[in-house]
Amino acid sequence: MDVTIDQIKEEHAKVAKMIATFEANQKIVSAYPITLNLPQLNAGEKYVGAIISADGTKRDHIILLPETKVDINWKDATAWAKSIGGDLPNRCESALLFATMKDQFEPQWHWTNEQHADDSGYAWVQGFHYGGQSSTRKSNEYRARAARRLSVIE
């Protein structure tokens, strides 16, 4: 089999691209030297990811629990989530869930664990039909999913 200069150039370009990707990844690793050991999952749980605070001091694994509650108010949803060993996701976690696990949710509003700062009668919900968040009366009934958090200990 004869090798042409064009074939060599093509292979060279592939190797150059691989080297550039490797070097870019090394820059990221050296800039953000954080490693995470993945947690053990229980049956039906899904690993969502890790949330790391801007200063790197708080690191939590987020795990989605398999159960769903339908037509439940905020107070009952909060109690239910705790009863199965979890919590309602906070607003940041809910945004991560929408970004990474939208297919695990019905396209409806789902409760977060965060109350509205200015009105204790309101709490935040995450829309899994279009991704937005909104505050609503705690007495309204929406869906709920629970998550559990595991602190990353290194």
C-alpha cells in the first residue's frame, strides 16, 4: 500500500488536534485542581453531579431519588422528601436538574426547598416544561422530586 503526502498530512492534522485537546484539558485541570470521588447510589437513584461553591470550600454531590409526588403543596412536599431520606432540591440544584436530567421529569412545575425571601407564604418552583423558575403560593399543588446531598470529603 502506497502512502501519499495528503494522507500523511491528514493524519498529522488529527494528531495535532489530539495534542491541542490534551493540552487544553491539562490547563483546565491545573487551573481547577478539584477531584471528586463518586458516591454509592441506591436502587433507582441517579447521579446528577457535584455543585462546588465559587471559593471551592463547599462541595456537594447531588443525587436524584426515584420517587415523584403529584399534586402536593410545599409543606407536604418538604415533609415527604425528608421522610424518604432527601430534601427538595434548592434553586441551583433544580437548574442543574433541568440542564442535565430534564428527561427524568414531567414537563410541569416542581417544588424547590427555597421559600421566597420577601414573603413566607411563597416558595420557588422550577419549570421542567421551559426551564424557568417562579415563586408561587405554598398552598398551590405541584409536583415534587427529592434529592439527597452528600458532602464531598477529601
